[in-house]
Amino acid sequence: MTLTALVVGAFGTAALGLAVPALDGWRTPVRAGLALLFLVAASGRLGPPRAALVAMVPPRLPRPALLVGLTGVLEALGAVGLLVPSTDRLAAACLGLLLLAVFPANAHAARRRVGLHTPLLPRTLEQLLYLACCVAVAIIG
């Protein structure tokens, strides 16, 4: 679902950029795609799939429900930050760090087949794509 959000947000904004000069270039579509991706992810952490996401947190980490809620809030705030030109680079850098921080939960879920698990290789490749987009927005342009 998040990969779809990234693609739809980026291509939709790029299509609008053909008619709206302010949306032209690669950064705006990538920022919009990432914003949509992180809003979708945040809605899962704060909405109905929450229990499955809590199950993904490695048992050695304290208060998994709080961690899932906190990551959801950070994703939502980061998504908004991506849409504000004066904060987009910082938001992208912070979201990139957040992706690195939550990856152990994805690896744990894949290995133990808990929560909303995806096989580890596709999940890793997907996470690397998201991270590359965050890096591109944070440092290129």
C-alpha cells in the first residue's frame, strides 16, 4: 500500500507539473509521493491495523504500543514537513532516520511471521527505495 502511495503521489504530482509550472521538476513529485506514503503509513499506526503493527515490534523493546503510536505521529508530522519548502530537507532527513529506526521491526516481523509481515528481501528493497527518495530530497536539488 505504501509503495502504491509513493508512486501515485509522485506521478500524480508530476502530471500536474505539466500544467502547473510551480510543480515542475523532480523534487516536488518525490516530496509529494513521500508525503502520501508517510500519511498512509501513519494512518495504519494510528488506525485499525495498529494491533498487527504492535505485534511487529521486537520483544526486547519496551512499550510497543507507545512506539507504534509515536512513529505514526512522527510520520504524519514528517509528511507535513515534506510539503513545506522551508522544512522539506529536514523532514526528509528525519524520515530517513525513522525508516532506519523502524527497519528492525520489519525484519523481526518477516523472520517471525508476525503482524503485517512481508518477506524480508522485498521489504528491504522497498525500504531502500523509500530511503533513497528521502536522501534525494534531503541532499540533492
